[in-house]
Amino acid sequence: MAKGKDIRIIVILECICCGVNKESPGISRYITQKNRHNTPNRLEFRKFCRYCQKYTIHGEIKK
């Protein structure tokens, strides 16, 4: 099977609030996998951001 046709791909989730707020000391990121065929859209999860100290929306970013 060709490498470009893998069904499960690795995606990076990044905090939306930290990317907008320039005063934060860093950007919270999580790594997960998704099935390309079942979820073709970008993922969004509520995860804990250690820089904001609360649960925020983490969205999928490009590699």
C-alpha cells in the first residue's frame, strides 16, 4: 500500500485561544489520530490548556 493512501493519519490539535492571545507564555498542542474516510472535516475537541488554565477548544492544524 502506498504511503499517501493510509486511512489513519496523525493530526495536531492546537488551542484556539493561545494562538489569538499573544500574551500567553506558550501554545497548548495535542497529538491524535483520525480516520480520513470517516472524518474528512477538521477535528475540534474541548481539551485542557495548561497556559489558559481552563478547558478550551483545540482545533486541527496543518503540519
